[in-house]
Amino acid sequence: MRIDQQEIRELNNPGTDTHKRCLEGLKTVYSESLIERVVNRLSDFQVALPSWALGAGGTRFGRFSYGGEPGSLEQKIEDIGVIHQLTKTAGAVSLHIPWDIPKDVQAVKELADSLGITFDAMNSNTFQDQEGAAESYRYGSLSSVHQAAREQAVEHNIEVIRIGEQLGSGSLTVWLADGANFPGQYNFQTVLKHAEDSLKKIYRELPEDWKLLIEYKPYEPNFYSTVIQDWGTSFMLANACGEKAFTLVDLGHHLPNTNIEQIVATLMSQGKLGGFHFNDSKYGDDDLTVGSVKPYNLFLIFNELVYGMENNPQNPSLAWMIDASHNIKDPLEDLIQSLEAILIAYAQALLVDREALLEAQQGSDVVRCQEILQDAYRTDVRPLLREARLRSGGAMYPLQAYRELKIRKRLIEERGMRVRATGL
Ligand code: PSV
Ligand code: MN
């Protein structure tokens, strides 16, 4: 389904005066040129949505479905198209193979193109056995002690690259579920060596202008150890592969209280931060709505990202993606909330007075340093987001628009109550 642009205009009209007044209010605090710069940056900022998170998410205890889920890759792209029409921030999709193998590549490309959606990083899946596959990943994939399983996993990743090439993607994200559930299950050094060798084989098949993004995660689905447990291991493997390989930070893949912003700063200084999976969490890889639990943390991360983007030309532009799971919310509403939280943190980080911060840091004025960061964090930047959307033809209030336009009801009418999307 598509939204008629006129519907969006009609929803925006009544709120425009109030919005202009709020924007004027911000101009009494920040210079007009800074406001313009932030609005332009926000308009340019695009986040890829995960194809696997457009249906109801489940846990191992159950899954609570609701209607109108996308039953095909085309419908997933249409859902992202709806979010993009409303937010103007979701101009990309991140596909997961084999869940999203296109039946007709040309038709899928044309559909995405007509909705202004590009194909961001491709994701491989060696954490589930596929029907008819000769080898099982029960004891690992790229790092398995069984050579045939390793070879099958390498082949799968190469196939994902080939599909991505046809679609116009430019990167492959590898997340390895490989690990051990019990001490002694495997030899740490052996499996790490296997992982490195397998990644190098995949890397050799990367097209010239592609990137390999390597995720890390400390636990789950294995609970004693994982082969790529932390950013250091990912960084080491990326270096071993070569200059087209980078570390990907998934916010949920850290032990509690890890200083993620410092990891971001370190990787960017080395030119090795490749991308981001946004989500939020209270305990572990909870895959909750971005910014719903730790918004200040998200701001501090963006503060480092903005600094890095301005000061680390050695680091390539980043692949921004959401990686979440929606157990009880309508996923489209959840994704709209996540996009809003990402843009808020980004806008606040762009408002940080970097000159004053440098001066305060040089003078070891710790109190002032904190004030400068929190001044930016405590600014209500939502008028800047609305302005960016208004200028690009999006909805000033995307979530409200989604509800007023009764999108979920329309999707249920179109697709029925019982479809189930592939994904998590
Ligand atoms: C694993 O937890 C992960 O973060 C990886 O990015 C996967 O590819 C994704 O979730 C979806 O399964
Ligand atoms: Mn992830």
C-alpha cells in the first residue's frame, strides 16, 4: 500500500503555525546557520530498516501475532515504503538471506526504486539450519570443527554477496552465532583460527567496492562463550581480512554498562567502524525500541559519532541500521519511534558546542564539560526533526499520521489477519 501525498499534506497543515513558533524559539538559543546545518543533516540522514523486523517478533516462550504482516519480500519493501513516506528517514532496507531471496530481482529493484528505497547491507544466516542443507550448524558454522560445515557456511555467504550485487547493495554483514555452551566444548584458539580463515575466504569474494562488516556479541545463543565475543576480536579479524573489512557495533551486543561510546571513538580513530545496529536494552540483547531505556547513552554515542564523522576522514561513511524485534508493539509504530529517537540523539549531538567543550577540557573544567554536553542533551530538538520532514514532504508527526491514516487496519484489510512474516 502507498499513502497519497495529499493525505500527508492535509495532516500537516493544521500544525504548521505552532511548529513555526517552536522553531523560532530554538532560534533564540542557537544561531540560524547552526539550525540550518542541523536540519540539512537530518534531512540527509537515512537509516536502513531490517527486513526481519516487520512482523511480530517472538521469544522462545511464544509469539503474539497481529494482522497484516508482510507475507513476501515485496510487501516488506512496501511497509518500509510507508515508513519512509511518513518519516523520510527510512530510505534503505537491510535484507537477511535466505529469508529474503528475491524471486524476480528486476521487479524487486523497480519496486524499491519507486519507493525511494536502496539496498543496504546484506545479512547472511548461518545461525539456523536450512531445509535440505547437507550440513548442520548445531556446532557452529564459519568456525565449526567440521570442515564441511565451514565450507557450506562460506558458500552461503558468497551466495549472499551475489544476491546483493544484483540488487545494488554494497556490503555484507556477518554475525556469527558460533560459540560454546559448556567449558571444554571446543578449543578457543582452534575455532578462532577457523573463523578467521573462513572470513578471509568470504573476503576474497567481495566486489572491489564492497565492505565486510563483522558483528560481535558476548553471549546468546551460546551461553559460555562466543567465537567473536567483543569489538577487539572483531577488530582483529577485520584487520586480518583487509582494508574493506570493518567492525559493526550492535548496541545490544555488550555486557551491562560497557562504555559503547568509547568503543565507537576507538574504532573511528582506527578507521575501522563500519556500521551500526540500533536498538535498546535493559539487560542484554533485548532488541527494544531505540532510545526507550537509555536515551542519554544514545546521545553520548552520537556525540562520539559526530566527532568521528567530523575528525576521522580515515573512517568511511557508516551503514546505519535498526536491528530490533517487536514482541508486543506494531512493528511499524515501533520502527517510527526508533527512527525518531535516532534523529533526536543525532540532532542533540550536532548541537554540542565543540569549541567550548575543547576549551573546558583543556582547562580541566569538569563541571563545565558536563554542562556543555547536558545543555545539548536537554534541548528539545523535535522542532528540527519536524522541519526536516516538512521540507522533504514527510509527516510532521509520523506516528500520529500512521494512526490517523489507519495504516494497520488498511494492511489487515489487504493482507488478512493470519499472514506471518519471515524473520525473527
Ligand atoms: C544477532 O543478535 C543479530 O544482531 C544479528 O545482527 C543478526 O543478523 C540479527 O540479530 C537478526 O537475526
Ligand atoms: Mn545485529
